[in-house]
Amino acid sequence: MASFNKVMLMGNLTRDPELRYTPNGAAVANFGLAVNRKFKQGDEWIDDVCFVEITVWNKPAENCEKFLNKGRPVFVEGYLRFSTWESDGQKRNKLDVVANSVQFLGSPGGRGPDDDDTDETIKETAEDDVPF
């Protein structure tokens, strides 16, 4: 039987990325991602939020820790991973996404294109470029 495991998510970070290194020196970063979904139920619009744990490895992990912060929008492409372990005598499990790529969206300061400063900069540039 064939199988396919690919995930594409766009959302906002729920916390700053946490970077650590394995004993072999490989960088690994973890962060939470909130993915919003809006749907209509009867006459009412419902907002649904799904919280997903993201794991990133090597150089992309270091870049995520360096450039991302809570609230920043990102696009993540990767695969699902199910982990099980035992802690304090209890079986634990976790479903997370291991990212193959993370695209940083929005501006680095967490400000988007709808902010007043950005609009003002565009207007000033356009007026200065008029040749007559």
C-alpha cells in the first residue's frame, strides 16, 4: 500500500523558537504554530485554532531562532512524526511536524504591510520618483 506524508501550514508562532544542540552538534529548534480556520455553522461564523508543534533541524533551525519571534507569520512545509516514550512510569506520545522548509512571512519586526509606517514609506518614495 502506498503512503504519503506531507504537511503544509501557514500560521503565527505562539512562542519564540527554542534552540538547542544534540551531542553530535546538530542544531534543533522547536516552536509552536497557531493555524486559524474560519467556517460557517448555520448563520454564525466560527473561528477555530489548531496549535501545532514544529521541529526544525540544522542551519534552518539556527535561522529560525535568529530571525523569528512570537506572533511572526510563517509557512512551514514538512512531514508528520509520531513519537512515543515513557516518563515517570507513564506512556507519553506526541504528534508534531518536522519542517523541511520554513518561509518567513511579514516583516522582521512582526509588522505587516497594513501598518501606517510602511504605507507612509511607500507614499514618500512614490512622490520622490516623479520626474516632473
